[in-house]
Amino acid sequence: MIMKIYQRFPIVLSTILLPLILLGVSGVSGTESKSSQKPNIVLIYTDDIGYGDISCNGGEIPTPNIDRLAKQGVRFTNAHSTSSTCTPSRYGLLTGEYPWRRQGTGIAPGNAGSIITPDRFTLASMLQKGGYKTAAVGKWHLGLGDPKTGPNWNGTITGPREIGFDYNFLIPATGDRVPCVFVENNRIANFDPNDPIEVNYGKKVGNEPTGRENPELLIMKAINGHDQTIINGIGRIGFMSGGKLARWNDETIAETITGKAVDFIKANKNVPFFVYFATHDIHVPRVPHSKFAGKSGHGVRGDVILQLDDSVGTIVKTLEELNLLENTLIVFSSDNGPAVLDGYADGSAVSLGNHKPTGQFRGSKYSKFEAGTRVPLIVHWSNRVKPKVSDALVSHIDLFASFAALVGQVIPEGAAPDSLNSLSTLLGESDESREFVVEQGNGLAIYSKGWKLIPATQGAAKSKPPKPDAGFLIESGIASDPQLYNICTDIAETENLAEKYPDIVKELTELLRVVRENNKSVQ
Ligand code: NG6
Ligand code: CA
């Protein structure tokens, strides 16, 4: 097997290089008439939606709008985000570089400085260069402002605009982190200069109650540190004061950000546009609008799945009404696998019933087991994509080079170093798999040709098979012994075959070493 991997490695590189060189030679730049035919691109990047959370993947909560995209498009069964948490996944998606190659790409606090600096060539700047109007709407969680000192909340807040997004409307970090305000085009939306905002992740600021001091004021019980400043009755991570007029209403986050995405689409209907629509759903805190509260029969987590599906429906309906659906490439996916209990005791665990957020996979968000990064992926484009279920191995890291190929943009040397053009697979025109994917949890795992290796972690406990009927487990995958699973025959990663196949352990260990040490996937 070693030989196979090593023989194929250069082949992969040449299949990547060749199209790039060809594009370079032909110098595709896009004339006016051509650019008007370019497909619009809407990338719906959901938060913590597990593989099994949508009904077309077997979920119990109906998601008719998402299912419609799947029915008319390509539904992938083996698609991966780069990481099993948000910040690194989004970093990988937007830069085409594996996040673990860079320091500072872990889950970011709400006052982190910009993690992707203005000198970087990003997915958005590539599309902007290709003639697209670009927008980032929704959850950001990639830091803002000065990379070292963080944002100036009461002034100009640099960030997405500086890395290729013409328009932005953002939740700065996550719903469970302060500041609980929206940022629109580099300023706090509804900012009142007489009520300046202060944010601190170390010590209390202002005199508003915290979840720790006043748990009786909380509308949902906080666990694991979600007990700092209380905003709208919910304990958050971090402390904030001021900005009272600017604070969001948790119940209307979904409709607010969906409305902003719709407005952007309407305003740009006559030019090619790219919308990175990063939903807050279904991250914690889960506060469904009254339209959805209690409607799923599976608690608030189910209700926000309904809410997410409604947002997707609103976007699709807008495209349809504007006659744009046929020529819009819609990509639907998630930044990482599912969590059920993630900071608030909101009753989600007991409300699951037969709903399995992870589908048949082991692990969860934060995990190196499959459920950490194996996420839903649907590609819809009526003009070009034919309905299909694809089992090809694909990764978010490749969206950058694939979109570049689609719009005829050449990626400058050094940019998007891990992104390979897999456009034909993404459009369902080919079944070609990636050679491997690296799965980042707390540490790295590698998956290639049906085998999955989770290398040993020094000092950890020995690996254990999952307990039958253990319900929803947060499992990191960290263990002191190497774990090898044959995903083709054991999709739930139950039987560790590392002792039985030491050669495969060695080969995958070596492949992972090469990928890490090369500093790039594209030569
Ligand atoms: C974790 C939080 C979790 C969530 C996550 C980020 C604790 C104990 N847990 O650190 O609640 O906010 O970060 O989720 O603080 S993500 O989807 O944005 O990566
Ligand atoms: Ca997430």
C-alpha cells in the first residue's frame, strides 16, 4: 500500500498542476459578456449541523427545503470539513490552507484579532478578482480588527472587507460569545456613540449581572463557563458592557441575517455574486423564533433545525423569484459535526428521540472520529448539475481551487496551498475521490482509500470501543494507542485494527508526516 500512496502522490500533484498551467497559458480573465454568464455562488455554511441532522441524510426532523436541493443536486456521503470546530474549518475554507499549518487558528474568543490578514489571497478575493460582488453574511468567528490587538469596537472594525468581501453583516464570533451585536460593513450596526462597548475575556467589565453571580436570572442553565455577562437572559462566554441599542435579539438572528443575504442578492441581481451565508443555526444558544418554538417535537435543537431549513427556503425562493436559480451554484454544508450538550442545559439530549445527529458515524463535534468532520454537502445548480448521490471523498479545502477553475481564475503561487481542483466531482460529473483527507480534532487523523488512522497521543488513556446504546457521546478520539479503522467495512469505527495491520498504520503515519512536512499539497 505504501507504494500505491507514493506512486499516486506525484500523480495527484500533476493533475492539479496541469489545469492550473493550462489556465495560466490561456489567460482566462473573463470578458464582460462572459462574466454576465458566470454562475452566482451561494455558499450556505451552517454551524454544527451533523451528517444525520437533515432529513435527506436520515434525520427525523423534516428539512424539505434542504432536501429539495439534495433531490435536484448532488448529495455527498463522504464530504469533510477540515476540522471538527468552527474557526479552523472556516479558515481552511476561505484560505485553502490547512488550519493546522498556522498558529492561532483554534476556536477564537470574541475579541480575537483578524486571523486571516489583508495580505492573504482568499476565496472571496479570488472571486472578487473574477468579477463577482462578494458578501459575508452571518457568523464570522475568524477574528476582527488588528491581528495583534483585536477590534476597536467603537470605531472602524476591519475584517472581511480587507480580505475580499465587498459587503459584510456579521455575528463577530459565535452566539454564545460577547459582544452580542452585529457588525455591518466595518461598524457595529445600530451603534450609539453615547453607549460605547467594552469587551473583556479575562475580567468583568461594567455592572451587569453574570451567570455565575446571578444564576437565578438565566433562562437556560449555563454549563462549562457560559456563565459570564448575561445578555437576553442567557449567560455568555466573555464579559461586555454598553452597546444596549445594538444588542441582537436571539430569537430573530436567523431572520435578520437571512434578510441581509436576501437584500444583497436583490441588490446584485444583475451581476455575478458570491454570498458566503454562514448561519448561526444550529449553534448554541438555541433560541428558536416563536414560529418554530415547540414545532419539531424534538426540543429546541430540533426547532432550530426547522428554522435553518426555513432560512434555506427563503434564499432559494428569492433566487427563484429573481429568475436566478438556474444559474446559481448553491453549496450547502456545515463547519463541523454535531454537539448536543454544548454549554447550556437546554433539554436537547433528552429530546433527541430517534433522531441521530451523527447519522451512523462515531464521535461528534471536537472529535477525530468521523462525525467530527464528515458533514452534509449538497451541490445544486439547475443549469449544470444532474441529480445524484455521490460517495466520492471530497473536502471543503478544495472549494477554493474548484471555484477558481469554475470562474477561470488562476491562483497565485503560494496562495491556497492545500486546495485541489475537484470541480468535476463537486458538480457530479466525475466520481473521482481525493487521495486522502486530514481530519483535525484535537490533533490530526488521516483517511485514505477507506482506511482511517488516528495516531497515538502520548499520555492519553487507551482507546475503548464505543458503548452500545450510549446515546450521544462527545468523544475526542484521543488515545495512547494508534487506532486504525476500515471505514468500508466498519463505518462506525468500532474495531481497532491497528495491531492486525501494522503496515497500514506505518503507511498512513508516513503519508500524514509527508502532508504535514511538505507545507503544501500543491507543488
Ligand atoms: C467551545 C465552547 C462551546 C462552543 C465552541 C465553539 C466551552 C466549554 N465550550 O470552547 O460552547 O462555543 O467553543 O463552537 O467554552 S464552534 O462551532 O464555533 O467551534
Ligand atoms: Ca461550528
